[in-house]
Amino acid sequence: MQTARSAFTGVFFALALHAAPSYSADSTEDTPAKTPAIPAATEFVSEHSGTFNGQKLRYRARAGETYLQDIDGEPTAAIFSFDYVAINDGKNRPVTFVWNGGPGSASLWLHMGTFGPKRVVVPSDAGHAGAPPYPLVDSSETILDVTDLVFIDPVGTGYSRTLGDHEGKEFWGLTEDAESVAAFIRQWLSDNQRWNSAKFLMGESYGTTRAALVADILENEHSVALNGIVFISQALDYAGSTPYVADNLISHITYVPTMAATAYYHQRVDAQGASLEEWVQSAREFAVDELLPALFKGNTLDADTRSKVRDELARLTGLTPDYVDRANLRVRGNRFAKELLRDEGKIVGSLDGRYVGDPVDDLTARAEFDAASNAIGGAYKAAMMSYVQSDLGVDWDRSYLSPSDPKLSDEWNWNPNGRESAWEPHWVNTSHNLVSALEANPGLKVLVASGYYDLVTPFFDAEYTLNRYGITPDRVDYRYYGGGHMMYVNEDARVDLLKDVRSFLEAQLR
């Protein structure tokens, strides 16, 4: 097997991407003394070769800043990206822009999990990754054979920062964030002379929220036509992925199939020979045909129907009828993570229900930590930092923010109309933005990739969301995997996900 260094064929170098003006205190009489100097944008470039899906490829890796500018052409923020571009393959090669979610997550999960040219190896069976060192191997199955890849870290994550007197909160918000990412894409296309390339977006979790907004902005404000969007662990309408609000009836429906799948995985149900897919389908049908009408009736529900619904919900989810009864038929997904294995003193992971944790306090109503995140988080961060320093030659004293800037979460603006606008709060929902992008571009299609054991963004919520906006079925392709939120930590799911994404891209390029 090749080592991480063996494919390296170039020499690392750093140079300025843009000739950004310097704002030193003595440069002009009009410049305020307090304005910090803005250095030229930094980038680290190297050349590599590898084999992807059986195809040998030479590619240039650029890890560097792109400056966003205001209406007067003055730099406002530096967005850092990791670009993998084939060498000598023409200017019309497809390009896919990739990011993670949060909000406040850098792109290291998709980058180091499966879609970058290197990946970290963690246990496929939901075991803890343990202590370093962690294996870093060639990701030969990734999609570099069919598309260039640009991994984007939004402002306040990774190496991305504001410039001059600009503050992070100018970019930290539902709309502000999407506008900055759309501006980056437009700038990247110009800088790299790629306006006529096929263009794809790929986001995970909140990254799908962002992707719908970015697609709308690109299609309808910047006249940038897209070829496709990949949603990994979809989160467009938050009603279906908010299980901790007692009167949110939608989440009590959308979580049932995922809870049933997780109970099936841990053998807490009597499936009577049913396959996982059959078990999940029965949970879908029960949730819509029986549980939803029962919850809608509230305290007018008759006793016999209530008992029947209670027993079936308990049978499908592996919980006791007594617990379901005391929960008033409203089993919250975050409490399920603690309740399923309570008799063992264990919890299941929220990001991936296959993982198991052992909390100190066995009496809490819900899990106080995520077993999945604890199992793999350290491995991903260590692998990312090792890779960018050794393979990509990033020699910089700037900290890589993962987690994000500590102010980001508190200062995030969820108001879709802007920080200063009046707003009657409601669920975050960018489904309308996706519909707007699809209306603007009849050729645009969507691939939705979901993990069966994802207790953060349940797969049934993706179906519920995208099936009710008048989008024709031929424009949305649903795929399911034996993993959770980051389904690619399961090796079989990782390989299947890459095959499905490659097939989707190739179909959109015909």
C-alpha cells in the first residue's frame, strides 16, 4: 500500500492568491489607525498522483484562502478551502463544492471520512477508535475520477476568518452564511476559469440546510446553473428533526422508523424474521396510519385505540408499554437514546445508534453525551491535522477551528430576514429555497443519502420533507445505508455511498 507521502510529486509553496490592498496605519492619511493590516491571501499548493476508481490521475491540491469582497471591492473575509483539481484535464471538468454542517463545523468529516484523496480508518462495527496513531490511507474509491473537489470551511471554522474590522457575526446566520458561501463559489469559478464546468453541491446535516439556500442564491441571484445537489443526512425542515420539544407532533412521527431500526440493530425487538427494510417499512406505515391520527386527536382519543397504538409503538421500538404509556405516546428521539438500553445501564449514540456508551448516571431521562461523537471525533481531528501538515504542506501558525469559533453558536442569527428585521420565529425550513432552485433549473436533480441509525436527522424526515412540496419523484433519489449521521464510518456504507454519488454525477453529466 502506498504511504501517505508516496503519491506526492510536487514541491510545497505558498503565494498570494489575490493582490489584496494593505491597510497599514501609515499607508494613507484617511486610514484609521485602528484598522489592522490585511496581508495577501495565503495558499499552499502541491502536486500529487493517485488511482481513483481504477483511474490514474495527477491532481493539484491547493489549500488556501479566497477573499470575499464588499460592494466597493474591499476584502471582508477569508474563506479557506481544500481544492483537488485534475492536471491537464481541460477547463470543463465537473467540480463539486463540499461542506459539512453545524452550523459551525469545518469540512473535515466529509474530507477525511471518504470524499478526500486520503481518509482516516475507524472501526466499521461502531467500536471506539481508541488512542492515536490512527491509520491514514488512500481513498481509492472516492469520486476524483469524475469530478474536481473543493472542500469549504465557512467563516469561523477551520482556517477561515474575517478580515480587518469585520466581525464574525456578519457571516454567522442562516442567510448570511449561505450568501458568503455562494459568493465564494462565484469567486472560485472566476479565479479558476471554471464558469462552464458542470457544478454540483454536496452538504451534510446543516450543510444540507445551507445547500438549499446556496442553490437558490446561485440559480436565482447569480445565474449560476447547477447540475445536481447531494444531501447527506438531510435537514431542511427542522420540525422533523427536533425531538426535544414536547408538542412537536411531527418529530414524534418522523423518528419512529429510526427508533425501530436502532432497536432492530440491538436485537431489542422480536422481528419474527423480517429484514431491516421490512421492519422499517412497517414502522413507516404505523407512524403515518395509526400514530399520527392518534396524536392528532389528543385527549379525545378513545381508550381502546390508545392501548392498541401504545402496544404497537412499544413493539416496534423495543420500549416497554409502560414507558410509552407514561410518555403519552410521544417518545422523544433524544430520550429514546437513553431508554432503549437502560436496563443495561447503557446509551446508544445520537449521531449513530449503533454506538453504545456507558454513562455514570443511569437515572437521567436522556443521554448527556453522544457515544458516536466520542468514539470518532479525536481520530478525525488528529488525521486532518496530520494530513494537511504532512501531505499538503500547510505550515501556518493559525489554529484550525474544529470546533468552531467559540462565539459562533451564541451569535448565530436564525432569522431568515436578517439580524435587524422583525420576525415571528418558526421552524427553520429551507425546503422552499430548494423548490425555488428546482423551478429555476428543470435539469437540476437531488440525491438524498440517509443512515438508518441517525437519531439527529432521521431518514423518514427526509422523505416527509421532500415528498410534500410538489417536487416530482423523478427529481429526487433516496438512498439508505447501514450507518448513522456519518454513515461512511461503516465501511460497506462508505463504499456504497461513493458508488451512489458517482452514479448520480455521471447520470447528470449525460
